[in-house]
Amino acid sequence: MNANIPLPGLDRLMEVYRKHGLPMKILPPGRSPPLAGELVAGHPFDPVLAAVYKRLGAADFGEALGGELFLSQVDDQINGIVLDTEGFRDEEEPWHSSVIFASVPGLAYYYAVVPRLADERGRQPVIYIDAYMDRYVLPVASDVDRFFDALSHYIDMLMVDQGYRFDGMRGIHFPISVPELISRDRRLVEMIVTGRFDFIMNLGDEFQDWLARVKSA
């Protein structure tokens, strides 16, 4: 499959970081990045991730924000996607059939694609994983580039958040505080409404309102 697909969400995320003067570190791609459909961590590699890793080998966004997103290193030295995914391959975990591609630095929060839910083009939706005590999953995007786009709009919101502007303390968090932003992804909403993510979610009552707000927006 062709990995030469546009990545407007990733482009916007980078531009938002430049606009706000936020640091980001981009590593160059490897000589032979994984191809779309190639087995990575035992699953067909997502074509959008294949396009991403054709452009870069890793990315660290938001060090000044306390670390917003670290895109796993995949190059000639290391395949962080395989390492992270295999490290969480416990059959009892709700996300055991997903493939982790990013994390929040210093915290047990991760982002993963779900191969089982790939569309007709092979594009896999993105979930947010909280690996702390509650160990739950939230669907956040219909594909990886839509995830980057949603995150870029969240950063724009964070930069005008009064709490963050006053003392650096966040009044909003991604994705918990922004269900209306997540709901802009209409394909994702359709998947949630039709129960496509039910097999992977393990949500308590406190997140039912979040899901309801996503579905009704």
C-alpha cells in the first residue's frame, strides 16, 4: 500500500507548536520504515502511521508543557512501537489487541491504534489508554492524522486557558476535558454510536457522561 498520503493533521500540529513558540523535537526517519500492511507487533501496520514514519523517526511535542506527546521512535536503531506494544500484551488488559504508537512523557497514558477496527482503506482508529488503577480506554480519533488534528486544536485551546496562562496549571486536559472537540470527527462518532468500541472500553460511570457528550454533539 502507498504511504504517500497527505497528513494535514500532523502539519497543523507542527504549525501550532511553531505559532505558540512551543518546543518540539523531530528525529529524521529511518532508511527502511515499516510499510503499510507490514506486520508490526503482530498486526498489519496502519497506513497513516506508515506515512508518518516515512517523514520522521520520532517526535517529542511540548516539553515546555510538561510533555504533551512523545511519538514512539521507529528508525534504524529501534522500533519503539514493538517494544511498547509487547510490554502491554496482557490478555486481561482491555487494550491487549491494540498497537501503541505514542505516550505522554513521564505518565502512564498512551495512544494506540486498533487494527481490528480498520476501515476499507486499512486506516485504524486511535484510542487513549489510562494505564493507572482504573485502566480504561477512550476512543479519540478515526485515524492517526485526525488524532493529530484534534490535539492541535486542544493546544490552541490550552494556550488561552486562564488557569494555564496565570500559573501554568491546566484547567483542561486532552481528551477528558474536550468531548466536543473529539465529536468533530464524524466517522469516530458513528463508530461509537454503533458500538464498534464496546469490546475494548472498560468505563466507569464517570465516563458515561463523556461518551454521551461525544455522541450528542
